[in-house]
Amino acid sequence: MEELKNYGHQHPLLMLNEEQLLGNGNGVVDCSRCGEKVSAPCFSCVECCGFYLHRTCAEAPLELNHPFHRHHPLLLLQNPPYTSDTRCVCDFCNEACEKFIYHCSCGLDFHIKCALFTFNIAERNLKELEHVALEDPSFSSKNDGGNLGKCFACWEPLAIDTYFSLDCGFNLHKKCAELPPKMGHVCHRKHPLLLQFNSERLSCKICQVTQQRGFLYGCSTCNLAIHIDCLSPLPVIEDKSHQHPFTLFWRQIPFICDACGTEGHHVAYECCTCSIMVHKKCISLPRIIRHVYHVHRVFHTYFIHKEYSESLNCIWCHEVVDTEYGSYFCADCNVIFHVNCALKEKEWYCIVSQENEDDKSLDIPVNSITKVLETNDAGEATLIEHCKHRHYLMLSDKISEHGDKCCDGCLLLISAKFYHCMRCDFFLHKSCAELPKMDLILDHRCAGKPFSGSKSFILTSDCMFECDICGYLSNGFSYKCNECGIHRCVQCATLQNDVKIPGHKHPLLFYYNYEEQCSGCGTDISCAFRCKDCNFHLCNLCVLRPTRVRHKCDQHILALTYDKVNDYLEYHYCDICEENKDSKNWFYHCETCDTSAHVDCVLGKYPLIKLGSTYNEGDHPHPLTFVKKFPYYPECVECGKSCEDLSLEYAEPGCKYIAHWECRKSAIRGRC
């Protein structure tokens, strides 16, 4: 037996052949370096302490000068040199590295077998491939609908060429296994290009995409990288999205892609029939998509006709779109996307298949929820029958008579024109009365499912729900997803991507990725409603803050105040919690009484629960009413403490019941 004193273990190791490995009764064991199953010949600890090594792992050098990484050696480490919360991933196979690895200070990490396999490719030592049959993707038994995986060298799909699939798990195109280590190319004549790892994480000079794994060709002198696939593009490409073939055209100067409107380099494809020049990747752009930012389908177009010649801003980034180049466009609404903005987040759009391209049913119209019984001279509905109330509702604008009433739809104070019931305490803003019975919610994806188009939400009422956007508990109107059952309050469901608020003179536009502090409440935000003209940005909650509210601290209606009333320190004080308030943040204020209070102190934990409304859920024999007792605070029948916050009450002869909402909710859960 061959004996080895090996790095990383305190005892000598003995080489075992297959008979000896099985004769030891060890069965299937794992290599202590790479973690994979050991096969003979291998090394085993002479002290029988359970330490085994593949022969290749045992003989792996402590320092590897890799031809694909010429500037620094790769050092063999027992463990990844990162903290426990940082995942180490191999830069060849893209799998996790948990044990011994080859590491470079550049940030490159490799499994032992990956480092040695790529070293052999670089040295043209391809013995491992001599007895491996080539797979033809057209006839491969592994072909699952064209999804064969990717080549570990170029990270392009295996399906584009013949490939090797090794028992060790490596997949490699035949052409990638035979790549020359050095080559000249028309797009970089100054120096030869060398086959290497992308240790500097450079973007490709041709396609501008950064490849994280595998090989590419680079020039360290010019700090340049080019993908393997980009060096030898196909001469002609046909795609079902365009009626004519595209022909390769090498260019020495940059060009603007007619499909997406961005710059391209060196490799262009022409359609001489249509007189357009595009990136290779833009040949296969989807013709029609559904996007979470728009209710209708949007169509890819190479230019927009002159009737739409006015300036159009992208609905995603809010910058002007050059309509002389490609975009995604909805002609019905004049809504437009830059191509790259529309396709930036894969989970935010879905492709409309060819068979559904002409299916207008995908653009579902929404219907009014009211039946009009009477109208005035201006054509306004003055008397309506509403699907969420049993009596007729009458239009009114007399705020002075009903200004302290809440809308039963959005739970905000009545303002402007509204409908009210002459027979009971039911009110609806005109806008809430006109909400559709069914709405298409753009940005919702049911848990665990990809985006597949706008979801149908049904208008519901008479139930308690928690809004999936703002998180508030409410008993007003909501939109409920038909598939997963989540609820969204009407304010969140109808919030647009551009809004105008009383506290700012310019419109606010929604930005998906935007890290700042909210100008209203001071909290850190990762997406915002932002003013393009000012340094002003708001979180979703501040955009939806009610401008008028009532609170027991003042007999008058409190107004949301966007600027400090004055500079005296005594006014930077909340009259509810009696603590200081930040003068930069919004607050509620009564000009008559000079009362000021924090926004959260005024709104409380349950701003969207209508007091006086009935709660029929649970196991109490009588219907309960939502109340807030002031100034008399009775004891809660559940916990015995004073009912100072939201409570449920039944106050009729024979049953005097009152309990905190939180206690009642907990009691119901405990009995379920």
C-alpha cells in the first residue's frame, strides 16, 4: 500500500484499491475534501478515523498556477475564507463550496475538481473526455422540452451544440472543450485575446452583459472581456417574432439598435427588407407582453407613427422615450415603456403567446357597480342603487351637515360630493360608489406563483380583513383575489403610479428601486413616490395619509400639516403622547385650538375601522359594535383592564358586554 502524509490531516494515509475499499466494510463514504462519494483508488486514514480522499483530491497541489488566471496563484484552503452568513459559490459550476476550495484574493473560488478539470482543459489534457460519448441535443434523452441546462464554459444553453455530459456532473459543449488558449479578433486588433476566468467581473465588449461564471476571452492590458459566444455569432438568424431573416453585420463603430434604442458594439444584425439594425439579443424580443404597470397588453413596435409625436415618458423610469426607436406601447392609453425598462424585472411581466395575440378578452373592461335611477341636468347620477347597500343612495355636497361622517368604502371622512342613505347611517364618496365590481390588480402575484397577467379582484364588504399592502385592519370595502383570497383596501387597490397630493405642488411618480428617507415620516424607504423637480419623496403610507381626521383630543377636525406652523420649540410637542415631535415630519394640527399631534398618535393602530359598525363574526350570541369609550372607560370582560382603545360592545338590557378588540380577537383564536 502506498502511504501519504497529507495536508489537512494529522495521520498518514494509505491508498486503497476497489477490493480493499470494499473489504474494509466501509460501504459508501464521502471524500473529506470535496464532499463527494469516494471511489477507488482513494486514500484512507491508517488510524481508521473516517478520513477519506479521492486520489485527485489527495494529490491536489497547495498552490495552483492556473493558465486561465495568470496574475495570481490559486491557494488550497480547508474552508472558504468568508463569514458564516456569506455563501461561497464555485466560479465554474455555480454550486456551493463548503469544504476545501481553491481561492484567489481576486475573489475567485473553485471546488478542487473544478479547478483541476479547467486546468486540464487549459493544458489540452482531455483524457477525461476520451471515453465520454457526445450528446446531440436534438436526440438527447435528457432533453426536457429543450431545457438541457447550460455549458459550464460559456454558460450558453447546451441545446445549441453537441456536448459532453460527464459522470462528475460537468456539462461542456464540444467546441468549448477545444477552444484555443489565444486568438486574434476583428473587434480587438491591438492585442491577442486570452482564454481566462472573468476575475474582474468585466462586461462583454460586444453584448455589455457581465458573465459571472465559466470562461471568456480577455485582454488584461486593455481591461477588456468578450464572451465565447459573442466572438463567433451566427451569420443568419431567423425568429418567429419577425417575418424576415436577420444577417450578421460586423461594425467598427457603435450603432443604435432599432429594436431597443440603446447602443450596440461590433456585432449587429440587419433586416435589409425593413431597413433595421438590431442587437443579436433583440432579434427575439417578445412581440406582446402583459406588465404589472399597465392594465392592457403592450406591443413591441420599432417606431411610433406621427399622430403620437408628442413627448412620451416611460411609465417605469419616467424618462422620455425616443419614439424613432423600439419601445413597448399601448395605443389605447398612450402608455409607453423603454424596451429595457419593460423587461428589466422578469417577475413583473409575462409574454403573451402567439395563439392569444388577437384575443381581446385579455383586456377585460371593468363595469360600474351602480344602477342609476335619477340624474341631474349635468348628467350626474343623483339617485343610485348600490350593490353593497340595500337602500337607495342620494347624491349630496352638503359637507357641513355630514362632515363628521365616514365613508363606508374607504373609511375616510366624507368630503366633496358623496352619496348617503336617507334611512340609515351609510355614506359613500362619489368615487367609492363608482368603484367597479371587479378590478384588475396589476402588481399582485399569488404566493409561490409567477406573474401571469393582471389578477381579477372582486369588490367585497361586510368583513374584517388586513390589507396586504398597508397592513391595516379594516371593515370597509376591499378587493379580494379570486385565487389566493388576499384582500386589498380600496385606497391601496386604486393607487396610481403618478399622484398629486395637497402638500406638494408637483406630481409624484412611483420609482420601484429608490433608496431614500421619506419626506413625510422620515423612515428609510426602498421604493418611493418621487418628485422629479424637487428633493421630495414619500413612502406609500404617507401618500395615502388622510388629509382630514377626527380625534378625541380636539373638538374640531384636524388637518394634515406638511410644514411646521412656526419655529417656537413649544409647538414641536405632541398634545396626545406629550412627547417632542420632529419638526421636519408631517403632523396633524387644529388651527382653531392650536392642537398638534404625531400622525401615528392621531390615527392609532386601527384607522380603518368604522366606529358604530357591526361585527358579526365570532361566537357571541349578539351582534357587537365597534366603539371607543371616552371619557368613561369601562372594564374589559376578558382582561379586566380599562377599555381605552378599540373595543366591541353589546349594550342592551340583559347583556352588558364590552371587550378590547385585541382581547376578543385572542379569545376567538383560542377557542378555534
